[in-house]
Amino acid sequence: MEELYHGPYKIDISQVLDKLRVFSARRVLIQAPLGFRGIAAKLAVLLADRGFTPVLSNSACWGGCDIAYSEAEQVKADAILHLGHSPFMRRDKIPTVYVECRYADPSPLMNMLPKIREALKGVSVIGLGASVQWLDHITLLASYLEDNGISTRIAKPSMFAMHNAQVLGCDYSGLKQLEADVDAFIVLGSIFHALGIALISSKTTYAVDPITQTVKELGDYRRRILMQRYANIQKFAEASKVGVVVSTKPGQMRSGLAVLLAHVLRDNGKHATIIATDEIDDKLITEYPFEAYVNTACPRISVEDQARYAKPVLLPAECLAALRLLSWEDIINKGLLMLPWGWSGEASNIFWKILNASRSEREEVGIV
């Protein structure tokens, strides 16, 4: 087995080459998010030495939902080598090899195990999740906690996740299913990955980041974000002209949802227009004459980037709350904030039932 190491990351080169040969690929587009471009450059040299024609993509890459199919077609690539994420799409339009770039060295995590145990005083049962880079070491953390008297539950893949314990920025369904059986959650990776479950669960959530050697309880951060979200719902309710944003990214495109939301907005007295875009940025928000927006693309755009925008950019469930079709209390208590991303089951059914109901049906059940 041939392996490539770049900083803390480990890549099985033999496996990459085998998959590219299965696809009979010669010209390969290498796509990487920021932070992984150095690995991409190394891989380009390695592939060129083996007779491939590598092409480095410099386009933005936000996740496994953002595969560069169109760019690959434009450069006539036979396959895509995608770094840093696990498969997200149900089917790849162009043959794609996913290289997860997992952390090889467990020592940063091992060094902070006593700190983690100290933070968990009073916790009897913990639910464990991790970003894909740290999945190889989740059993190390689980074994340590079990040896120190804390029972562990590991999330199972549910929606977009591919592996046990894996969480994505939009998918916490595996952890959410553990909610009734645990006292708290740990997400190994970063505050970004941990915040997702904190926003949809009332259980205490800890972000464990071995790179910065920090353990952070996210209760205050959760409360601050939710207060900001509620304030933007109130502003949205006063808007008359609304833009409904639909992404053209292959794994974020929810055009049917955008159409439904536009109809619901019009039914409730708003002027709604659908906007298609590859990126949601300041220019989109400021250039159009809309007073508020609904975001059907990545939910984390609304959560993390709202402070950058001068106008409310609501998630679909928040839009329904602004129209008084869904209560803010239900969004909080049932963890509906990031619906419909990474969700199935009863909560998702409630959301879609409200969204699909005609105006007369909504009047009959008293939700208009």
C-alpha cells in the first residue's frame, strides 16, 4: 500500500490509483476546499508522474454537496478527484473518487483526554459524533470515556452521512436519533461541526478540537445564535418583497422546495421571486430590491453568514415561522431549525405537510 502524508493528513495512494484505473481515467480534475490545496498540488505531481493529466480546480468548494461536475465537463476531465469529504450525492454525474484526508496522528486527541473527562463531570451517557477527518480516532475517545465511567453512544449514518459517528454541516440526524438516550453530545472536530447539533437539540453539546486543544460547551453560543435567528424572523415578517434563493450546486439544488415556498409566500401576501445562484454573497443580498430572502441552499449560510448581510436570510422553517404557519417554539423544542436538510421521520413530515397544504387546507386546520 502506497500512502501520502501531508501535515496531519493521510491518503491511500494505491486506492486512489486503483479507482481512477477502474474509471479508465486519464485527465483528472482535482477539487479541494481551502486548507487542502497543498495536498491537491502534491497529488497533481504524483498523478502526472504516473501518466495522468491532472487539472487543479481553483473554484470554491464547500462540501460533498459541491462537486465540480460542470467544471470537469468544461476541461474534458474523465474523472474528479475530490478531497476532504465523503460521498454526498446519490449518484455522481461524472466518475468521482472521494479522498477523505483523515488525520493520521491520534496524539493531539490523546493529549487532551483528561481535559475532556474533566469537562464531562456529572455526565453519565454521552453521544459521540465527529467530522470525517477524525473518524479513525472516535473509538479511542469512546474507549477512554468508557474506562472512566461514562457510557458512550455512537451515531449511525442516517441521511447524508456515510460512516458511523460522522456528522456533516447540514446533517445531524444520526446524533439527533440518540437524543433521548444521552445526557450530552461531543462532536470531535470543530465548533462549526458541533454547533449544528447544539442548534437542534436542548442537550448540552461540547466541541472538542484536537488541533486547538480546546473543549468548548456551546450553550451560550447556541442561545446567541437563536436570538439572532428570532430577530431576523421578526424583520422578515415585515417584508413585502422576498427573494427565494435556489442553489445551482448539484447537492444543494432544491428547486421544488423554492417553488413551494414562493407559492406559500404569495398565498400569505408576499411578493416572492426565485433567484438561482451558485454562491450566496453580499452582492446578491444588496443588488436586488428585495427586503428579505429565503435560503434553500446550504443551511449554514444563514447560520454563520447572517451577520454579513444587511437583510434577513431565513431558512425554510424560519420562513414558515415568519408567516405564522409554524411556531418558533416548535422549531426550538422539536429541533426543526435546519429542516429539511438531514432530516426524515415525523418532524420532516410536519414540515412538508404545512408546506404542501393549500390555503384552504391551512384555514381548515387553523394554521393560517
